[in-house]
Amino acid sequence: MKANNHFSAVILLIALFITTGVASLAQRGPGYGRMQAQREKIEAQKVAFITDKVDLTPEEAQVFWPVYNANRDKIEEEQTAFRSKYRLADMDLDKITDEEASERLDAQLQHDQKMLNMRKDFNEELKKILPPQKILKLIKAEQQFKLELMRKVAGPGGPPSDRP
């Protein structure tokens, strides 16, 4: 019975995620793009993968996913803001001054510290929702999902197998 409830919760979450994604695409019009549709598909797969690997109960999933998604959104916002201001690809590193390079290095360290602080805050929030073992399962599941995604993108002969 537990497995059936778990499966139903996963299906419900996936349906909710896909519905939200389709509504989002419809609001932005047909030119919004195939990349966003692909991203929505990947996100739905990630929800199912993590829900299964972490063995979230329907009650845990109901509380977990809004917290997880809010954290993901904050991280993406911070990373986007940092990249738009300090994008290395747009810099001619042979022509910047030492002062500009030092500023960029300091900004990178500040960004890294901010990301670490956000991760710590997220872990504290998770401890209110999940037991520590499931938080570790989450970390492992995120790593596994990224590896699987990289393997699919790379195709045959792609990235090596799972490493610690």
C-alpha cells in the first residue's frame, strides 16, 4: 500500500510540474522556445527521480518541494546576477588591469561565500522537514541526476560512471 501511495504522489507531482510548465509556455507565446520546453521536461524528470531516490512520503513531498523550488530559484537568481556582471567569457583577460582582476577575484570569493551561506540556510530548512538521512539521500540523488543527465547529453562514450 505504501508503494502505491508513493507512486500516486510521484504521478501527482509530475502532473503538477508539467501542467505548470505548459501554462508557463502558453503565457509566453509560441516563440518562447524549445529550450524552455526541454527544461520543463528535465525538471519533471528530476522531481520524479528525487522523490523516488529520497523516498519522500506524500506528506514530506508536499512540504519539501515548495522549499526546494524556492531555494533553487534563489540560487538561480544569484548565479544569473553574478554571471551577468562578471562573465569571464566577455572579458579579455590579457587586457584587464591588476585592479580589475583583483576586483573580479574578490567578487568570485564573495559569490562563493554567498552560495555556501545559501546552502547552509537550505540545509537548516530541510532539517525541519526531513530526517538527516533523507537530506544525504537528496544530495546523492542530485549528484546522480546530474550524472545521468550528462550521460544522456554526451551520448555513447560520454562521461565516466558515478564517482564519489
